[in-house]
Amino acid sequence: MPEGAFSTLHQAPHEFVREMRVATAVKWYELGRISQGRAAEIAGLTRADFIDALSRYRVSPYQYTAEELIKEMRAE
């Protein structure tokens, strides 16, 4: 990445890398490619901090399909 990009983003390179790790982990979790625990590990966060990151990115910490929700509701 060009050095000028970091100044445009108002971030130091290490801050940019950290943010990219979190963003990538959030997206992979949102797509259902990885578990919440694995995503937290990739992001370099505790699970609680990862859940906070999900909130910042407006991604639900609950990853259920419509069918799974209906099944859960019927089980009660």
C-alpha cells in the first residue's frame, strides 16, 4: 500500500493492519465462513471485544438461517 494512503486514512500502518484484521474477521463471520471464536482469534481480540466489533460494523452476533430460527421457536 502506498505510504500516502496511511496519511489519507489518518492511521499509522500498524493501526491500519489491525483494523483490516478486524474487518476481515467480521466479514468472514458474517458470511458464515468462520466461527465467532475463530473470528475473534483472527482479529486478535477477546470474544467479548469481537462482539463489540460486530456491533460497530452492524453485524449480528447471532448467525441463524430462517429455517434454524423457525426450528428453535418450535422447540420451545
